Amino acid sequence: MHTRLDEAFKITVILKGLDSLLEIIGGIFFLLIRPATISQWGLDIAHHLFNNQTAISSYLINSTHSLAKSTLLGALYLLIHGVVKVVLVILVLMNKLWAYPIFMAVIILFIGYQIYSLVNHLSLGMSLLTVFDVLVVVLTWLEWQKQLRLRQANDPLATKQP
């Protein structure tokens, strides 16, 4: 019997998987695109859309220069982050009970980093991602506990951890 909680769990984990795939694509993108190209795109957009006259254009230029300086580290971060989460999402969706605590631990580590980032620079996007990740952890915990109870009920000799 599937409940709304079960559906919410599946939806959030699938969204986390899609987010992870986007991170992998972004990581590959940053490995393939030269930093000078990224900087030039920022200049072009600032010039064509804003005539280099607004605070938005200054922010865009500064952001793309900063991004261009850290593309290798950013690419590696996105690739590692994305691959780890995609593998864990797949294992959790396959109902591998041992993967649930690992998945939650990884997400909690990223939540810690996100909170650290938010303390240094408040961001709506990072705030929303952090709230979503907390929801993923809570729903994963609830699902993990449910699956453990189901296994225990089906096999009284089974231990709490498979």
C-alpha cells in the first residue's frame, strides 16, 4: 500500500537524482569550456543586455571572472558530487537498505557545507536547496525505518541492519 509519504519520498529522491545528473553535465561542461570563454560570455552578455552600465552587468562580469578562475575545482566538485549522489539515489530506489544511511550521511554533509556557505553569503537558491535537502533526509529516514520494519515483519530472524 503506497501512501502520500511514499510518493513524496520517491519524488524527492528522483529530483535529487535529476539534480545530480545536472551537476555531472555542469562538471563536464566546465571541463570542456576554457575559462577565457566563460569570461568572454560574461562580458558579451553584460555589454549586449545591459550596455555595461548597471550594477547587474558589473555583478555578471565579476561573477563570470570568478567562475572562470575556479572552473577546474568547480568541475571536479560537480562531477564528484553528482556521481556520488546518482549512485546513491539508484541504490536507494533499488531499496538497498544499507545505502539509506550512507545517502542520508552524504546529504547531511552537503547540508553542513550549504549552511556554512549561507553564513558567509546569504542566497535564496542555496537556502531553498538546503530546505529541500533537509526534506530529502527526513523522508529518506522515514522510508528507511518503514523498510526495516517491513523486513523485520517478513523475517522475524532478520536483524535490524541487513
